[in-house]
Amino acid sequence: MRGMSEHARPSAEDWTLPERSRPPLLGELLERIDEALATARASEAAVMTVAAAALDAAEQARRAAELAERASRAMGGNGRASAPPPADGGMGDFTERADRVAERLRRLQRLPLSA
């Protein structure tokens, strides 16, 4: 091997990847994981806030529909001829839909979003 030139011998640089091709270090991966977890937790909190607001809105809509139905019945019971019920079911259908939406949101709220 004495006759080999310096250029023919492998060096450490031959085995080193260029900076742009190197995989991330363990510390960098841990930082990325921590950042992803923080983002996921913030997203979970935001979803829970939106779900709570949606439940509240559905409950308010249901109460408003009930009040409107009572007011409609009260107006129809004062001796005047009441209008026939709308073909689409009117406020009753709205109340039923609001109740279904509220129930769906309650079920979604019970689902675990994180381990």
C-alpha cells in the first residue's frame, strides 16, 4: 500500500454528507415533536371552545324557537282565526333540528381528542 497516492485513499470527508443532505439531529426532532404537541393541544382547546359555543348557540336557538311557538299559540288563541300551519312544519321542525344539532355536538364533545 505504500505505492498508493494520497488522492486514492478515502478520507473522513468522503463519508460525510453535505450540510443540506444531513438528516435532522435527535434534538431537532424532539423540538419538532414538542412544537407539534403544543400545536395539537392548542387546536384541541380551540375545538373545545368552538364546540361549547356551538352548544350554547343551539340551546339559545331551541329556547327562542320554544318562545316563538308559545307566542304563536298565544296569538292564535285570542279569538282571531289562526293561520294554517306551514307545510314545512315551521318552528317545530326548527326546534327538532336544533335539538339534533345540540345532541350531535354533545356526542362530539365526549370524544377523546388526545391520548
